[in-house]
Amino acid sequence: MSELRAVRKYAAQHDLFNRLHSIAADEAFVRTVAQGWYDGRFDVVANQRCGNWYCDPSTSSKVYAYFKSTDGHMFHWDFNLRRSNLSLASHAEERGGCAVINLAIAKRYSTGEDWDTTLYLPPQIVPSTERSQIESHLEEWATALEVSSECRFTTLTAQRSTLPLPQLRKPLRPFFIHPSTSAPPHIPASPDFTPIICLSASRWVNNGADEIPSVTKVGKRTVGFEYVPGGGDDDELWARGLTPPLFHANKESLLSTERDDLPQIVDDIVSSSSFTSIPQTLPPSHAVGVPSSSSYLGLDIGQPIGTTSTWSQTSSSRLTIHVVEIDKHPKNVPHLLPFKNEGSSILAVPSAKSDGKAYATALTELVEYVQDDIGDGALLLKPGLESDLKRAMHNYTSSDNADSQPPTIDPSPPPPLIDSRKVIIPLAVVLLCSVPELNPEAQLTDSITKGVIADQLHSLVALWPDGNPPRASLKRVNEFLMGQGRRR
């Protein structure tokens, strides 16, 4: 490919007009399958990886699902426990409409000889040799899902995985549909399985079997565009701040805008949304005990999936730590500072990726504070406000200066709960592994391994799947817990 041709291809693939009209074409196919083929019989669930672009939120389910394509890449097959999607299995059975999950359920529960643990794959895509290699891993993956790889408890009941494996009445069975599928797979009205339709929205440009869209309507005119498969991917490179909800809310206007005018229209939509939609207060409190309602550690990071459990520890001796993520923390200022009233503190958490040393320092201060002060009380972690952190820092640095005037600080909006979960969940993992008093039912081993850490992480991510922490945070947590950081 010549350099000029490569430049043109890159420009076409990142062109805003091409992307949005490609997404619209893919969304139309999703709508055809859901409404035209199956008459709205099945819920449409977006893969949070980028599927929200192709699923109109007004007609889609709010159930959370996150699948990563690399888990299925050749020789990299995996069933990632951080992306178990078990809540999706329960929801599918409830609404009427995977082999690893079926096999794990058969191992844990008495399901009978007719329980289907067959591996279903699209034969036109996955050859028999690859299928055989994948099948050789099923037992291993099912065991990993059914039982923790390394148990940290000594009681028999605690030998089970901390993931909430549902007791399904019927096995799950996948059906694979993509734009070259000529007819809808037949699914009986009352099958002896729960169907899961795995829908690929985008065309395969190099396949030859798919009809590739090349024209679209802009007002009354028919104009050409270059179709981009997976148009919703890598939106940080082309979307100019546009998000799936904004796209669907303004779809008619966006798709009727001329190519040259589209960037300005998108900028106006994004700017208007940023100005009007920022909340100014934290959401209502909803504390959940982890790993159980009777534990002495509670997280206030939003409603978890699959449970209405709250927290039974409401004693007056409860400690509260407000957690704030920051880009850079000033030197000679502790990460954990007093906040407002007695028993309340605020913790500044630096980026684990860009400032790993400071992140480890914040973990050390957190663990030492809890170990010293928890006593017979309980601990609550919840999101904090950046403006409150700035005031706490000012109070600390000016404590020796009576003439110091408080700074003028603009009220800061709270961080999105999904961002707070990604910050707070690693802290909870560290505390559960470092402070046994927070979970009296658990009996920690003398050494902390990656398996023990993963066990704690999986139990929390199962409750808040969109709180799956970044790789950098998990790396620092592993280093801290398996090193000297948690020991006093």
C-alpha cells in the first residue's frame, strides 16, 4: 500500500461522517434482528466494550455485560473471571432469552444427566481444529469459575468461589448472528434451554458475503460514505467527546447534517451537554457490606448488581473515609487527612499508572490508619469531592499559620460513580487482605498470593462489574500485598 493510499484510508476510517453513518447502518441491523426477526421477544443487551453505540437506550436493557474480543483470539482463549457476566445469565433466564457457565453450574449443582454442556460455536467461523483446542480448556475454565483457584479460608463452606454462580433451571445456549446471516435461527417458543443470541452488528468488509453500505441519506439527498466496520471502536480518536447516549438522543439531527458541518454540530452538542448535565451533589447513600452484609467494611459506590443487601454495621464507632482521585499530590502532605468531624477522613489517591510510588504510599497510610483506629468499629469507603480535599489540604498546611486565609475554591462536581468504583474497589481489596478484623468470618493465610487477591477482586467486581479496576491499579495492589506494604 502506497503512503498516500494509507493516509487516505486512515483519514476515511477516522472521519466523523463515515463513523456515525456506519454506526447508524449497524444499529439498523440490530433493530432488524430484534424487532423484525424476533418481534421484540428478546431483550437487547449492549456489550459495554462499545456496543452502546449500536443499541438505542430507549429500547435496550440496562443489564450490564462486558465481553472482550481478545478472550476469543486464536491461542489466547480464556474465560476471564473479572468478566464473568454471571448477572447476564440470571437475567437471560428470567426474560426467556456459554458452555463454560453451563459446565460450572453442572459441577456445583445437581443438574441431571440431560444438562447440556456442549460447546456451541459458529462452524463457518471457527474450524474444527480450533474447536477441539478450545474444548480442551473447558474443564479448567469451569473449575476456575466454580471454585477459587486458591482458597484463603479454612472452613468447608468457604471453599466455594466468591462469584455468585446462579442456579439456573435450564442451560444456556448461544446462537450466532451477523450481517451475512441469511435467515434467523429457529428458536422454539418454549425451548428446554435459555437462548443467548450473540449478535455481531458490523459487516465484514473483506469477507465478500456481506453487503457493504456505501450511500446514505442527508436530508433529501443521497450521498456516498465509506463504511467503517466496528465504527464505535476507539471513539477517543474520532468522536470529539460525543458519547453513545448523546448520539442516540441527537441521532436525527446528526445524520441529517452535511459532512463539513458535522464537527461543529457535534462540538455544540457536547458543549451543551457538559454545561447542563453535571450533578453538583453526590448521589444518595447506599452502603453495602463486603464481602457480606455483616462485614465491618462497607462500600458506598452505588447499587450493586444482583443483590438488595445493605449493611448491618451502623454503630456510632464507624469510621468514614472519603476517597478522591487526584493527578498529582503535593509533597510533604499526607494522603490521608482529617475531614469535617471526628471519625471522618479524606484520602487522596494518585494515579497508579503515572505515579505508582505515591499510590503505594496512599495504600500504606490507609492500611496503617485502619489498623490503628478500627478497634471494634466498622469502616465505610465512599466517593469524596475534590473541593473538600483542597480544603483539607489547606487546613493541614495552614495549621501552624493562624493568619492563613482559606482559599477560594469553586464547588467541584462529584466524579461519575463508575470512576469512583474503579478507584475504591482496589482499596477495598487491600483492606480485606490486610485487616482481618473487617471480615471476622474469614481466616487469612500467612501469605497473600495473586490467587487470594484475585478471589477478593472477583467477589467485588461481580457486584459492580463496571468497577473493574485498571491494570495499573491491580499491579500496584499485588506488589503492595505480596511485598512488605501490608505488614507492620
